[in-house]
Amino acid sequence: MNEVEQLTAQYGKNQKITDGNYDHSLAVKCVNGTFVGEKTENIISYKGIPFVGEQPVGKLRWKAPVDYTPDNSVYEAYHYGKASCQDKDLIPHQGEDCLYLNVWKAEDASAVKKPVMVWIHGGAFISGGANIELFDCTNLIKENPDIIAVALQYRLGVMGFLHLSHLSDGKDYPDAQNLGLLDQKMAFKWIHENIAAFGGDPDNVTIWGESAGAGSVTMQPLINGSQQYFKKVIAQSGAPSQTNSVEESIATTNDLMKALGCKTVADLMKVDARTLVDTAASAIALRVFPVRDGRILPLDPWEAYINGAAKDITFLQGCNKDEMNCFVADWTVEVFKAWAADRKTKKYAQLLTDEERAKIESFCKEGAVEDWDPDSRLFGHSWFIDGAIKMSECQTMGGGKSYTYFYRVESSNPIRKSAHFEEVPIVFAHPEQIEGRPYDETFSKTMRKMWVQFAKTGNPSLSAEISPDGKAKEWPLYDLKDKKVMVFDEFDIHTAKESEVKIVDWDRTYFLTKYYML
């Protein structure tokens, strides 16, 4: 038994059911098949549902997702589909055939169509998947049976965001640089056309993500035709700043080609996925992002928002106080310091003016305790914090609505503190996934309730009747004068002006957003 066969045996593979021997009460008829789920207590899950007509393998590598077609067959939906190709130590069950989604619903007799929350995972656009325990929505639905939850997968890294059209035989691959985003859009189309069969409301869909997932959900409103599939966006620590220019993406591809010894797309097609991903990890690490190509994504997403491109979409978005500290903790201090020094040499030294570099140096000197503090603070602002606030600014300027938050609950890890991703186990109701001490249960339920209330109504405010602590919490819209945000402290969730909590440094770091993924 080879490695692929071993993984299939371990994780399972959904099969076609031909003998009619299945629980018909757990079967849902969709356009592309009838899918039979599994019930745990009163929660029904449907795992590994394909949302494309053909998986992106073989001749379909680096091609736009293939639309699904009508199918009257019956299929198991018991097992997660493979995640996209990535570091094999992160998720064992992976492959190029990765375009699947999962659905969770409560078993009830409700005739009312339920709001739908669609999760897009993060992972720097090179890792992650919807087939991990943390993103199992059973607990979330147990606590909130009046919603439907969906988690989807998309092509990552060089399989989903590799610029190819500049190559001599690349004209047939015009979408390669943004395939992951097109995969997501195709999943939204499937959800829009099929979620009613699960009891969901196709006209009340919220797309929701963290990190690269948050970047994705803030890019989706700018993609032609995507807005018809959702009404609201929840973006946790991510923004359209997480993109590359065409020039950057071409340079990244060329460096990968050199490392592989390839000159054409035809050469690349002969390289197996594992070699592609492993070579990319060393040759172009953390350089693969969606591309502002002027075709799928606008050349200037900020300007698009300011011009009202998403004025009919309501946002809930924000950031964490110590975003970059998770990279310090996860990579080790020395590795992070080396990465930051290299990044500043290649990016900051070349792009910033003398005046801008002076502002950065002034910012970095302030309040440092550990030798890694300045760079962690700097990259936390340039990669996550300032972009999140700029999203609120631009969306508001464009006549749209944005509810904005600042999360500053600190973990028990002295390095991580209030780091990137720290809030994710809370909103998924997976306290066992939290490192160190548990968080206050009432606080955690309140944060989740605000997310769910936003998905239901477009307003995350809680009345006293539905607030877990029995106290009303009014969450004001972000505005350009007071810039009010909801501050998440563990024992005090409250509103404040941005100037009171000082989320961004408007003079010394905010300007970095114009450089995108600096």
C-alpha cells in the first residue's frame, strides 16, 4: 500500500451509494448529487462535498474551476476531502484534488430558512484546510442551532496563486495568479444554489475568514459577479493589503522557475505537486499572494472601496493587539529576527523614502523590551493591524457599513500575548484548542454571540435578553470622526474611540498600507 492509499484508508473516501441502503433522513438533494450526512447527537455534518464538476488535476492544473453539473446519484458525505498541496507536515491528507466543502446543521423541524456562515481558512495563502478539528462546527451549531455553517477549501500557494501568463506558453493560463479566489467564488455559487436544501437562506449568507481567509473575504466583494452570493463579511486580521503586484508575482514565478530548472508552463506541468510545493517553500517562501492584476482583482483595492465598490456589503472586521507575536513564538526568536532583517533589507530599504524610513525607525525605538519587539510590532502593523483599520476607513468613505473591533485578551504564553489567530478557537467554540489557560466562558460565549448576531441581522449588537451576561452591548458603526471600535478585553467588552486605545500609529506606520504586503 503506497502513501496515498494509506492516507485514504486512514481518512476515508466518500463513495457513491448504489444500493439505496442509507438513512434517507440524512440525505440532501443538491444540483450535483444527493449527499448523505452523519448525525452526532442532534448535529448533522456533511463532509467532503465537491463544489466543482472536475477536480483541478492533470490538464486542469492552473485552470479556472470547472462548474458542477446536474447529477442524480447518491454519495456519502462522511469524510473530509483533501486539503490543497502544502507542507506535508502540516496536514497529512492533501492533494491537488482539493475543492470540497463541509456543512453543519442542527436537526430540527424549523421551516424558517437559517442564516449561513461560510468559513474561509487562513494560512498565508500557502497552508491550512477545512479538514482539521479546529474548524469542525459541531460545537458552534450546538450553541447556535439557528444558523448553518459551511467551511470550504481552495487551491493554495503555487497551485492557486502562481503567475503564468507572462511565460512563452502562458496565454492559456490567464487566471493562474488568482485561482484560489476563483475557487472560493465557485464555492459561493454552489452554496447559493444548494444551501436551501439544508435549511439555509441563500439570501442571508456571511462570508467569514481569518488571516489569509480574512484577506480573501475582503477581496471577494471586488471580484466581478461575486457579490450576488453574500450580503455580509467578517474579516479577522486580514485585508486586501495581503496582495502582490503583477511585477512582484512575475518575479516570484521566475525565481521558482529558476530553482526548478523550468522555462515554460509545459515544463512545470511535468513537475509533480510535491516537488513544486517543496521547492517553493525554500525558493519563494512567504512571497505567494493573490495578485492585483487589474482583471480579477483591481489594481488598487483601497481606491475601489473608497469609490463604493462594496457599499451594499456590511462588514465586521478588526485585529489583535500583538498580531506578529505568533510568528515569533512559532518560528523561534532567532528565525523571526533573521526573517525580519532580510525582509527589511529587500523591501523597506528599496521602497521607502528617507522620511518614511525615519518614521519607521522612530516607531521601532519606542517601548521595546525584548530585542524582537520592534520588528514584531512593525510587521504586526504593516501586515495586519493598519490594513484592518484602513478597510474600515475605506469602506466607510465609500458609503458602506463597518463594525470594527480591537482584540487584546492575552494568552498565558509570555511571547504570544494577544497574537494573530488567538481568538479563532474562541469563535469556533473549541476551548480545548487554546494554548495555556482557558478563557472566561461568558466572555467567549459573548464574542461568539456577536459574530452570530451579525450573521443573522447585519448588526453585532446584543440586547440584554440574548447577551450571555444579561447586559446589553451596543456596537456602533465605524465613522470617520470618532472611529469607534468594540474593544475585547476578557472581563470588559466595551466601545472606545480609536484614539483612546491607539490601535494604529497614524503618522509613523499607517502609510505602509499603500505598499500592500511590504
